Amino acid sequence: MFTIVETPLYIKMVDSLLTKEEQGELHTMISQNPDIGDVVPKSGVVRKVRFARQGGGKSGGVRVIYYNRLENGKIFMLLVYTKAKTENIPAHILKDLVKELDTWQ
């Protein structure tokens, strides 16, 4: 199992969208299967996975953007959002987030 690292931006977003229990379920799901999400086209290494909230199903759930750094055993949670609020995050923005993360680490 891998270590989940929540980035500051992710932390700002997640508490308003998921309960602590749901956050734990999400982290377990991703840490046990880090390739579960699809690679976002043109982003290089960033993945996106849908996560169903309690009582909402996948269509009423959230989209979670994360970055695997499996060589050091870490998975970085970058963004979480609802499809109703945001359709897709452009690949160039995701690349910039990864660059910032690389300098942060």
C-alpha cells in the first residue's frame, strides 16, 4: 500500500465535498490500486477517478485528480471537484500542478 499525501489545494476542497469516512474510503481505494484512475490525456502522469458520495452514485459523486510517485511510495492528491461545478481541468493546468509539486517535494 502507498502513502497518500494531501496537497494544500486538495485539503481546501475536500472537506466541503466528502465526509471524513468517504475521504478514508477514497484514500484506501487509491492506495490499494494506484492505477485505478484513467491517465488524463496530454497531462503525462496525472490520473482522474470518479468517486461516488454516499447516496449520490457516480454521477452525483466527485472527480479526484491525483499524481502517482510510486517510485517513492507516494500518491499526491491534487484536486477534488463535482462535475456539476467543473467539467474538465485542462491538461496544461495539471502539468503546472505537477511541476509545482516537484519543487515542493
